[in-house]
Amino acid sequence: MLRLHNSLTRQKEDFVPLEPGRVRMYVCGMTVYDYCHVGHARVLVVFDVVQRWLRATGYQVTYVRNITDIDDKIIRRAVENGETLRALTSRFIGYMHEDERSLGVQPPDHEPRATDYVPQMLRLIERLEGNGYAYRAADGDVNFAVRRFEGYGRLSGKSLDDLRAGERVSVADAKQDPLDFVLWKAAKPGEPDEAKWGSPFGAGRPGWHIECSAMSTSLLGDTIDIHGGGADLQFPHHENEIAQSEGALGCTFVRYWMHNGFVRVDEEKMSKSLCNFFTIREVLQKFDAEVVRLFILRAHYRSPLNYSDAHLEDARASLLRLYTALSPEFRGDASAAAIAWSGTHERRFREAMDDDFNTPVALSVLFELATELNRSRDPALEARLRALAGVLGLLAKDPEEARRGGLLGSDAAQDAGADDVQIGQAVAARAAAKKARDFAEADRIRAELLARGVILEDGPAGTTWRRG
């Protein structure tokens, strides 16, 4: 049985969905005003693997990942650029989709945009007001009264007094309590017309937190099986989602909360102020997208992930090891449907994934299979390796192309492509030297190519080469 760590209870629990055989999963997506960064890549890949594993083990999954396309940063950036909100957000949604496809991330079943769900948000706010959890402030905003909701702080593990003492929320004079959060923001002078909606509370726009409650419950029902996101969202965003959803609907909002760990860069927090902030696009200029995916999966999703070029280079070498074991002529069935879970390797892979999605252990099974495949060259073993790797979204490339290209990023691959002709000429010159029994020259050419990161492999059909 699948066991996962529930952030709410802080322990592993048997996964029992609300409806047998069906999983309703919601993940907080991107706020689209800039390019996606490495932290976003981790969220995308982690929950892509979660939904892949659920489907591979027989669940019917409805996966929703939202898009936040209205907030202060989006408005500010659009005004600075002199463009409409829709033009700005649509452009960066397109870039986000390009990054997803590069990383092998399957699209969610639903990808709602917040601006398409404002009526649903207003209905939730009206219910909260009717249930005594929301109030209209003097500045025109509608706020959630945190102290009226029993159990606030369960997810973050903070008491109301702790939160107040830590001054985690800025004080606004119009709030009844500094911990209260906004559900509906009154329109401000100078804001674009497209950032305003009519409502029973006056013209304005939704607060950030209410957006996810409206989109998730509209598409998945009042109670969700799995709600995921980055650890940075646990407080206040997810804490507030619980309060407003349960305050409006009167039932359990989420059964299992999942949060992936932070991304650090050379053991420091990733941030623009430290100049260690990397977009997915910048990383893919140096490293192949599948290398980035393997790098993310080598750490357990709840652990911190330390980004560095050295760690990416190590992931590249590891992925090449897997590709080196594969045959370009393979014609077997490598689909998840063909996996016989009774096999030794398959059973260990499944035990790892059922243990809170332990991808590091699951990956170790792949490398064991690759080692055996190198010894036996058994097509059945290769089918097992490819099928299990496919569950994690790996080994999707042509093996020969992967070896030849060295799994380099776009810029590095472009530079390497210019060398391919010279490498081919050197390989031919070495073959001629061997034929002439000039072994010293043949060894010199091999050593020269090796120094350039090119590995030669002699076989019955001749010499092939790959980048190391």
C-alpha cells in the first residue's frame, strides 16, 4: 500500500482516497509574470512523478494545477511594460509550457486560470460572510477573521500567539486583527480596468488565497485527496486555504498535504538578491533537460535540493551510464502496462515508490538493472529497465543520440555539433592507423579524443564514439 508523509499530521500514513480507485489531486502552480526558475522545476517534476506513479499503479487520477494570472506583481509588471495583463500572462504561460515539455512533464488534466474563476471565488466569500468568518473593512477590502476559525495554525504548527509575536503578517489599520488576510481587494485608483471585477462588495479583485480554494473545489469537489506545493506555501497560503475552504464548506478540505523541499544553490538559499537565481532556461543552456530531471529525482522530494554545476555534471554522467546500457535496436514493450511487479527489481522499485515516493531508492534499482544488462545483453532485462525508467519520465531519448550528444545543454550541444565532423575524421584516421599497424598513432588519437571528452568503443562492427 502507498504510504505518504502528510504535512498536516507530520507522519507517514496509508493512502486511502475518498473514493476507492480514484484520486483528486491539486497542486499550486505558477504566478505567471516571469520565467520559471529551478524551484518551479522541482515542483513540476516532483508532482509529475506523483501523478505518474498513481496512474501506473492503477488509480484514476484527476490532476489539477492552477495558474495565478492576477496579483500585485503581475499588475505592476504589465504597467511597467505598457501591455495588458492578458498579453503578459499569456506570454509567460507559453514559456512555462515550453519548459514543462523540455523537462518531460506531462500536462495536468485541468489547468485553470484564476481570472476564469472569479464568480466561484465570490460565492465562497459570500458563504464565508454568511457563516461569520468574513467581514467588510473600512478600506473596502473583505477580510477573513482568523481568530474565528478554530484550529488555525494546524498545518504550520504555529499557534495564533506565536504568529502574532513573530509579526509574520503586516498590520493594516482596517483589519480587526493583524493576522486576518484579505479575501477581496477593493479596486485602487490607477489600476487597469482588466484588474477589476464587479461584486457585491464593490469593484475589486480576489486575494491570492481564495483563488486556489475556488479553483480546486470547483474542479475536484469539496474534499480533495492530495494537495501539493512547495514548502514555502505551507504558511500562509495553504494554512489560509484550509481556513477559508472549511469555513465556507463545513467539511474537511484536504485529506493529505504534500510539500516538496527548498532548492538551495551551493548550500545557500536561492534568491535574486544573492545573485544565485537560475531560470529553467538558463540551466537548459548548460545541461540536457533529462539530466535536470534525474538531478531532481536523486533527492527525496521532501529533502533540500542543493543545486550546483558539479551536481548536475554528476547527474549527467549517471544518466549516460543508463543510456550506455541500452541498445538502439531495442524493439520490445517498455510501457508501464508491461511491468510484472512480481519480479525482484520491480518489487523493490514499487516498495520504494510506495514508501512516500522514494525516488532515490527507485533510481538505485535502475542502475542495478543497467549493470546486469551490461553483462547479459538480455532484451527482456532491457525492457524492464526502460519500463521502470519510463515511470519516472527517464530514458525517453534515442540511446545512440544521447550517447553521441553527451546529454549537453543547448549551448554546449551547439558547440559540440561543430566538432562532430572533426571527431568522425579522427575516428577514421585511427581506423586507418590500426589497419596500417601503426598502433602508436592509433593510441595517440584515442588519447587526444579522450582528453576532449570523447570515448571510443571498439566492437565487431567497428568503432563507435560517445561523449563522456
